[in-house]
Amino acid sequence: MDRGVSEEDGSIRFPVDELRRLSETYGSATIFEPQSDIGKRDSSTGNSVSPTLPAPEKKLTLFALRLAIFEKAATCLGTLGFIWATVVLLGGFAITLDKTDFWFVTIILLIEGTRIYSRSHELEWQHQATWSITDAGINSFRALRSSSHFIIETVKALFRPITRVQKQSLHTREIRKNPDAEISGNWGVQRKLTRTWTSSDVPILPYAQWFFLSKNVSKLLYWLQLASASACVVLSLMKLVKHNYGEVEKGNTDKRNRQSALNIFYSLALAEALLFLMERAYWEWKASYCKLLEEVSKECDLGLSGMVSIRRFFYDAYSRCLEGSIFDGLKMNMVTFAMDLLVSNSPDEQLIGARILRQFVMNPQFSDDTLKNIGTNISMIDRLVEVLNWKDPQEEEIRRSAAEILSKLAGKKQNSLRVAGIPGALKSISSLLQTNRSCSTTADEIGEKTIICDHAHYGFWTFNHLGLLILKKLARDHDNCGKIGNTRGLLPKIIDFTHVEERLLKDENVTPSQILTVKRSLQLVKMLASTTGTTGNNLRREISEIVFTISNIRDILRHGEKHPMLQKLSIEILTSLALEEDAKERIGGTGGVLKELFNIFFSQGIPENQNHARIAAGDALAMLALESRRNCPRILKLKVLERLVGALEVPLLRVNAARILRNLCTYSRVDCFDQLKGVAAAVPTVLEAVMSEENKLQEVMVGLAAEAFKFMTPQESNIMFERTGIKEAELANKILQILKKYENPPVKVPRIRRFSIELAIWMMRNNTANVRTFKDLGLEKELEGVLESTAEVESFNIFSGTSGLSRHSTTIHSLVETALQLLEDR
């Protein structure tokens, strides 16, 4: 099932000491404090600067340039010799030429004409021969070298029926099958019938078909040119060495320049043939002995099948050098070459282009430059998105390559915006997710979910992984989150992937790919649910309205103790969904969710590096209890109050335990008063924390103290002060210190001034002697300072980004006025 897709963890790991510090001060960003949108999500907007390295294909374009110089020089000499022979020799001396010279010149002209003609067409045939991917091992440069085995096999093949040759070709493909082809898994399937010929398989004549297949004509032309050039060298040398041009009679002015003319012609023919042979020698030296193409393929990391791509690129570069300026081929590079192939109509060319782009995108050395070229080409992005809809098994590798390229492309913020901006892009990406629900014929039931497993020749799970990965990277951008939510049928698909059976969660031998699917879907849902603004509100509502969302998460919480990362992601989803009032009630009303959250929160004996799940569970429980008249009684029914009080002394849990207890005290119904009296047992711990701690822990403890004292009589509170050894005057002095320390509203502890004033109000109402104490300490002056510096950040319980949610029912101005009134009245 795991078909070569690498897992992206996405988890965050801290040292143990750092984790303890975070648990005590809780300085990490949460929904209980405002967060800047800048840097909230890693969108990879920065372009990493890497040292400039020469592209491997430059060796090929330089090779093509040098060959073109040889070829054009030889062609120029040949043309000059042809003109000299036809105009000077045959035109001026045709009658006076010796019979031997006449036939030598004629034969050389025919040979050179044949060579030039065959040379002009050999490249075309070579080019055509590279169009078929399945001939990867046949049309290599080694096959062009002379060998007795090759000649014998060629002669034998002349008389074989074409059907036998096709069978042999199929056998050869199977033997030479490379790892890249094994990944695709579809080369064993017969290609579907098409209505056009593949140029490399065209039988030009009805008989001796193998010999006249277009992919073999190039070999014939190659050897024909070598034979022609060799014959030209032999004939020219014979004449230049012997100089037997016939006798010239004295006084015969018609023949006096014949010898010089013939020497010039034979010299031109010899020079042209030698240049061509030098070109061929250089060709064979670089291609066969130095293995230039294999070297470039290795440097490009294209694998065994990359030789087809390299040959095709070389032929294109060489063609440009010959057809236009010799420098035209230098302008080519593998990336633009591959992009051009991918947009063609030939399946084989599309596959070549997809393979090159995929390999370059996955290679760290070429990735940045390749993504830059693709990202600035909107038509190329459109083509990649279009390929995602191709579901033919024959096109699996092209589709998978396009998905992998897009998964890398979406890692850059600007590119992700371009991808999502393509019309129908998210619908195409959705097509990668292979999960369906049967249509229900009645309104009182839901269709059954169908999981599409891997087929023998198609890797559905690979596309599931890639689809979720692309969506996860796109979701880093706020606007893209809205587009994902607006794509019809996409959210239910994503939620379906969050379902995992109990058997898989408890199986120690479960394959990574099975868990990876669930993990990526949870990461994606978390990103969508934590979106800010109106878009986030709509997404949270839509996600919570899908009936399987909360139950799937509950199953992970209940059975996923072996997968704390999955539990953490699930809990964070619940925390984000709880920002919506209706979703909060749905979560609390789903059987077992609150219980499983408390089980995780109180769990012991797990490694410290897995404690993030416990912290996340505390966040979720605090959110579910916030302003919920229904969830607070549900929590109290679980009889966890005593354990929460005990958790106040556990460094990892104390912050969230205090939040949960405060919310229970604040938002529980009146009929829960007796159940909450047990909170009084927490007062000694709370007072000590208020006096000794700072920052986040001090804030939540001050807030809990302001509520916990309300469940105690004045006598009981006095006993608590005596038990802790802390005097009320000392507590009052601490409150003043807090107000002085935070003259302006703090972002990290936005409620600490509010909670301090609430605690001061309770103390003045509980004991009139405290009024005098606060007056002496200068509380009135500090309260006036608070009035001058209040801000909106102090008016909310929770935040979504920089937006405040859940406004306090009592404004901080009202609290200050109440405190000032108490100072004046008593």
C-alpha cells in the first residue's frame, strides 16, 4: 500500500526542559491569547538561496554545438566540392576527362549526395525513434556501434514475421524493466488501442517489416553514411596519391588545368569525408566510450529510464544547432524541454516530460529553479491540474508525477495561490481522494462509505496521500481555506479519511501508510478549523455539521493511545470547533468525548515527549466548559472535580486545570452550587501560586481565586488564609503589584488586570477591613490608571488570530467603577 510516498511528519518536538517551562508558564500561543496572523502558518514564502551550480544538461548542449560545427563545416565543404565538380569538372572538362576520373568523380558525387541526403534525414529518424518510451533499451548509442552480433541478428530478423518481432520486443521490455517502471505498475498492461500510428513502430513496407520499422531506419542510415564517407576517403586518396589523370598533349590548352581542378576536387572530397569521420569519431568517443549521456542522466538523477529523456533532449538540441544558428541549442534546458513535452498530445512525450519534472522537483539541487520555472508559467500549472483528472490506468505514472509536482509547488505561498486560482483546481485535486459513499434512496439514512483499496495495476492509496498533502499545503493560506470549504463534496471526503478502525489503532504492526492517511486528514481538518475570520466561522460550522466528524475523533481518542500525535491533532480540532457555540454543544453531547478527554488529561506513565496530548486535552476541556451551561453539568457528572483540584499541583496540568475549574465555577447553573463546594480545597494551592508565580500561571490562578472564594463563607476563607500562612494584606499588596507591573494591557496575559480587580472586589466585600488596606496601598490611583489604559484585548475570553471571541459579560470599566465605589462607601 505504501507506494513510495514519503511521510511528512508535521509534528513539533521540544526538549524536555523546554516542555516543562511551557507547561508551567504556558507561554505558547493558544486561543486564550491574541495571535498575529504573520508567521502563524509556515507558507514557505522565502526563497532559499542556494549556490549556483552548472546544469548537467549544459554538457549535452555543448556536445551538440561541437558536433554541429563539425557537421556544418563538412556540409559546406561537400557543397563546395559538389559545385566544383558539377560546374568546373563535369561542366568544363567532361569531354576531356579520363574515363577513370570521370567515373571516380561521378561515384564520389553520388556517394556524397547520398550521404548528405541520408545525413539530413538520419536525425529525423533518430528523433522519431525516441518517441516510444517502451524502446528505452533498444535505441541507445551502444546499439549504433558495429558488432557482429548486431549484424547477424539484423540479417536474421529480415526474414522473421512481424508478429514474432513484436513478441521479442515485448520480451526485451520485460527483461530490461527498470525500477521506475516497476513503481508505475502498469507496463504489464497492454496499451489501449489508438487511432494513429506511433511513428517509431510504422512498418514502411509490407515485407521485411523489422528492417523497415522507422525505429531501425536510423541505424541503416548511420551505417550508410559511414560507408559513404569511407568510400569517399578511399577513392580520393587513390587519385591524390597516384595522380593518374591522363597525359596532356603539348599545346592542348583545353586540358592544361584539368590536373589542378581534379586535385582541388579530390582534396575537397577528402577533407569533407575526413571531417565527417572526425565528427563520428568524436560522437562515438563521447557517447559510447565516455558515456556522456549516461553521465548526464546520472547527474540529473533520472534513473534507468532517464536515458530516453536524455537522448530526446540531445536530439532536439542537436536539431536546433543544425537547422538554425549553431548557438540555438545552447538556449535549451531540461525544465522547459520537459514542460513542452508535458503539454504535447503524445502519451509517450507526456510521460517523458512528467518524469523529468518530477525528478527535478524532488531533487534538492534542482528543486528551487524547477519550481520557479513552473510557478511562473500559468499554462503549465493548468496542465498539471488537468492531468489530475486522468484516471486511465495507462496514465497512472503521469498522473502521479503531476500530483507530486503540485505537492511541491503548493509548498510556496505564491505558487499555492496560483494553483488554487486555476478554475476547477480544487475539484481536480478532490478527484485524487478515492473514497465514495453510496447514494441513499431515502432521506432517513446515509449512504455507506466505500474505501477504494489498491488495485493490482493502480495505486489508489498513493493518490489519497498526495491529494491530502496538496490540500494541506494549500490550506496554509487563508483564502485557499475558503475555497476548499466551498468545493462541493470535498469536506465530507476529507472527514471520511479521519475514520480509522479500532483494530488499526491498536495494531503494533500497522503499516505507516495506513496511519499517514489519517494523520494528514487530521492535519488538514485542524488547519481548516483554526482559520480566522468569517471564513473560519463558516468552515467550523460546516465541519461540525458533518455527522461523522466528532464520532471519528472520539474513536481516535478512545483507541489511539499508541498514536499520541493522532490524539493531539484530534483534540486540537475539537478545541477549534468549540469556538462555535453550536459545535461546542455537539461535542459535549456526543457520548464519551468529555470522558475520553479527561482520561487523556489525567493519564500517567506516558513519556514526557508525548505530553503535548495532555496539554491539548486541557485546552479543549477549558474551551468546552467556557460559557456552556450544558457542558459544565456534564463535566461535573463525571466526578472529576477532586482530580482537577489535585491537578493544580502538577506542573504540566496546573494551567489548564485552573482554567477548567474557573469556567465550572463561573458558568455552572445554580443547582450545581453544592457540587462545586469542593473547589474550596484548591484555595491554599491557588493562593500560594498567586503569591509566587508569574505570567500565565499567575493569571489563571488569580482568576480561579476570584471565583473559588465565592463558594466559601467569610469564616471559611479566614481559615484558609490562616492555613496557608498568607495574610489578606499580603494578598492585597500582591494585587497592587500586579496592577503596577501591567500598566498597559499585556498580550500574553490579557485578563490578569481584570482578574486582579475581581479578586480585589471580593476581598473588599468579604472583609471591610480590606477596604482600608487597599486605600492605604493606593488602589484608587491604580484603578484610575487602568481606566486610562483599557483596550479591547481585555474584553474577550478567547481569540481567533487577532479577533476577539466570547466577550466578557462585564466590561473592565464596570469592574473598575464597582471597585472605586467600594473604596468610597466604606
